[in-house]
Amino acid sequence: MVLGRAFEDMCAQMYYRGKMFAFVHLYNGQEAVSRGVPLRAVMSELFGKTTGYCRDQGIPIATRATFTSKYKREVLKEVDCDHKLFIVFVVENNLWAIGMSHLRATYDPHIYKKGPAFGMSGIHVDGMDVLKVREVAKEAIGRARRGEGPTLVECETYRFRGHLLADPDELRDLITIRLFYSFVPLLHCNFEW
């Protein structure tokens, strides 16, 4: 998680130097969710290179693989394809929708409850607790591997910067921001995986 924070700070520097031209959304404070993500592929994605996660195509790899499997099964009538989607969707709910509180932006703020409407399990987890995130991730991955279908995991976190680096972040209450700083994952975790 320390490496993740250093990576985020370097991304900010690269953006301010004019080296990144895409929108840069930093995850400071949300490190518990991003644990285990290969930083080289993330950096390639931010620079729009083919070595990034989406291979500069804008379609996440897992979603592409899942739809390919479904296409082979339904259109090409290949029977050896997986019958249920083997994917885990992770939503990092940082409680803000750009500059508006998530509570004001939606009728039902519990994103994980939307999973069953799409035929998948929905799970909520404290996204500021790396151990809880790990436990829920292992459970969701296990479901997918056992062929029990996809899972929608909502990791409730809090972002400590504006929506984008260019966002002056003047709409949020400083008292609330300071309160959430006491839950920063980096302060509560001193172990190695």
C-alpha cells in the first residue's frame, strides 16, 4: 500500500509536468482496494499504451473475455464454454459523484444491492480495511472459479483529493475530510502478504 501511495504521488507529478494527457483520478486513501494491482500495467494504461490493461482499446480485459465466452456459447453454439460469467466487478464507492455527495446523487446509495437485478451477488465491504477487502475478494473470486456466477463488490472508501487533479475540491466539508483521515488504510496496516 505504501508503494501504491508513492505511485499515486508520482502520477500527480507526471500530470502537473504535462506528461499525462488523460484525466487522472487519484486513489489517495483508497489503497486497501487497489492492493495487488500491477503498477506497470496501470502506468501503461494512464499513458494510453498497448501494454496497459485495456490494451488501449477502452474495454476491460475481464469483460472482453466474458463476452467472448458468451458469444461462443450462444452464437457459435460451442458447448464447452462456461455457462456463467466468471468475473468480479469491483466498485470503489468513495462517497462522491464528481463534486456531489453520493448520498445526494442517487435514490438508493447502496450500490451492491444493484447486483441481483443483473443476476449476480452483491457484497458490501469497508474499503478502508485491507483485511476485509481481501476476505471479500477471496470469496468473490472463489464463487467465480466454482462457476457460481459474477459478483458485484462495493468497497466503500473515501477520497482525500478532488475528483481530478484539476479539481480544487472546494465543495467538501474539511471536518469530514479530517475525520476520514483517521481511517486511512496506511495508518492501520503494518504487515506483509
